[in-house]
Amino acid sequence: YKAWPLNLLLFYVLQLQWKPMVKPVIKAATKNDIINIYGMPMNSSMKGISVFLDGKVAGIGGIYYTKHNVIAFAHIKPELRKYPVTIWRCALKIKDLIKESDAPVYSIADPRIPKSDDLLMKMGFRFINRTHQGDLYEWIG
């Protein structure tokens, strides 16, 4: 009986447990991406981005238009939260979409999502009022 060298045994065990980190892919959002996230199409015109992990939509964000305002939105699935740099890159892309808008832009920080208000403030929003849906913010740039 011949024992395996310790470093070779450790390499073998680590090889069995190691899984490569999936690289998030950012693309322009499509109608199908909206349906995959929300289960139905959006009723108004929108511009946005989607983030894919393993070919599946893991997050979506952008702006959509109402009669008088523009609403900034985002939906991030739990598996995407492991990628804070990707989330910040997407926030910056959404910020670029907001800058192109002519109308006032608003967003709501969901109280169930930790630090959603911090992210909005870092993007250039300011707190306006508390609503039944969450804290209302307005884009000031």
C-alpha cells in the first residue's frame, strides 16, 4: 500500500468541491426578459438592461414611462446579490438612461430590501416622501 502525497490528495479534494464562478452577462432588456421576471409584459414603454446567470435572467432594471413621469425600477433575484460589482455597474447603466430622460424621474426604495435606499441616494436620488409601497425618491442628478 502506497499513500498519496498530502498535497495531491488536497488538490483532488478541492477539485471535487470547486465550481467555477459564473460570470454575469449584461444585455439590453427585451419583452421576454420582463415576462421571465414578472410573469407578464409591461404595460408601458421602457428601456432597460437584463443580467443573465447561466443563461437565465437574474435581474432587470431600467426606466419606464407613464403619462407625466419616468419611473426607475430594478428587480434583482437572490442569486445575483452575490455580484455587488455587477449590480453597481447596472445601476450606472440605469443612471445613464435616466440622464437621457426629459421628464421627472422617480423611484421607490422597497423596505424589504436592505440598503435599497442607500443605492438610490448614491445614484443621485433624494428622499421625498414615505408611501405604502416604500420610500419615494426623486432624481436630482
